[in-house]
Amino acid sequence: MGNLGCRGSSQSTIAAPALFPCAGAGLGEVFRVQKLGKNLDGYHGETIDIRAVLRNIKSAAAAQGWTSEVFHTHQDFDWVALHRKPRLKDQASGGAPHAPLIHISAGTHGDEPAGPLAALKLIQENRWPDNAEIFLLPCLNPLGFTLNQRANADGIDLNRDYLNSKSAETRTHIAWLERQPQFDLYLCLHEDWESHGFYLYETNPDGRPSFAEKIAAAVAPVCPLDLSAEIEGRPAEGGIIRPKFFPHERLDWPEAFYQITYKSRQGYTLEAPSDFPLPARVAALVAGVTVAVREVTRLVEIEK
């Protein structure tokens, strides 16, 4: 996969071939994946060289035929939106068949390295359904990664900045979103330094067929689930949180609030447990995205 510039907490380099050893792990291997006990007051796990990761993403995307749009630039970083067009043609019209439109974002917090690495692996594996149209934003906070901190360089938590935005990163992301069509699904890739395992938020106010249980089932073979009855102060079951949705009662909007209010009526925030080994976290996000994209593609084909 090339040198991703991954570093452990002691700044030792992790060899690239060992980065994803548990992607096909069985249950025995998963049960041996345990908390590392590093995250006592925040994230203290592996860090990544985000410049190297973004170079590899750019190269892999070009090799797979993705197009790239720069929607923001600061210092030596470009904020890019990658676009994968459907690969199937409708025999009658010559155009694309009923293609689901899916928005995937990662790297919102600079202390959550599994998201950009999962974006890279998803592009490299290229296991998308042929008629899926993907918009992938692999890193929304590259400067945060250079500082190994949740917030951006100005101390703003980007995932609380999608209403009355203060940061240039969020404002330019919203401006880009306003130019895009409506999405059938959004996926936000995150990590939680306190979590006991993988969990997810489902936002589905119209009661469409849920993918939540299938996402959790796909993740379970590669990463433990957080089976707590309460996660982040919210009721949970089987690693799934279905929060009540009252966006206009809250001023510090996460990206998911913007997406569900303006761009999509169904979405999932995937939370990998960042006190677990990085390979398991990356594998969890890859598995969750893969099954969500597959399921929304099937649903759109049925509905249209």
C-alpha cells in the first residue's frame, strides 16, 4: 500500500504491510483485539503523516478514475472533494441508471486517523457498486492532524461549526455542498477515544429502511462493538444510537445536522474506538462504509 507515514505514540514507524492485518479476521482474532489503555484523558494512540496519506489518496483516486475538485486551500494543503461517477450505462438511454448519490466525509478531527486511512483503503480496494455515485472528502481538517488535536489550527471544533460557521474549513465545505445535488445517503467517519467498541448514530427521520443493524453486523467480525445500554449519554442498543432529531434547538451543529437538514434524509455517523489498535479501527470504518453503500444502492434500485 506504500508508506503511509503512520507513527505510534513513541514515534516509531508502523510498517505499511502490517497496517490492516485484521481486515479479514475471524471472531477469534476479534476477541483478541482489546483496548490499549492509552487514552486516559484524550487520544494518545498512533498518529499519521497526513501529507503522505493525502498524497497516496490522490494517487490512488487518479488510478481508479476519480475526479478531484479543490474547494479550499490554506498553507500547503488543498481540501479536495473526490468524485466517482457510476460505471454502468442504461441500455435504453445511454446514460447512467438510477444511481444512488452518496457523500462520505472523514478527517474532521485531527486526532482521529482511522478516517483518512479508511478513505485510502476504500479507494484502493475499489469495491464500490458499479452504479454508485460517490462524493468522498477524505480529510476536512488536515491542519488538525499536523497538531494531533481534535480542533483546527484556530481551536475550532469543525464538527460543532455547521451552523453560523466560524471556520474557513466548514464555510467552504458548506459552499461546496450547496453546489451539489441531493444525496441518498451521507456517511461521516469518526472515532471516539473513550468508547468501549465501535458504535454508530443513525439519522433517519422519514423512517426509511434502516441499514444500522447491517452496518453493525459487518463491523463485528473485524472490531468489537460497544454494547453499552447508554453511549455518550444516549440510549443505545447493539452499538446503535438513534437520537431524537431537533436541530433547531441546538446551536453547535455537527456535520450530520447540516446534512440531514439540507442534503440528505438518511445518514450514519460511524464511530471507531480509538483506544483500540489502528488496524481494527480502519477495518471497522471500511466494513461499515462498504455495507452502507451496498445497501443504499440496492434500495435505490428497488425504489426507482
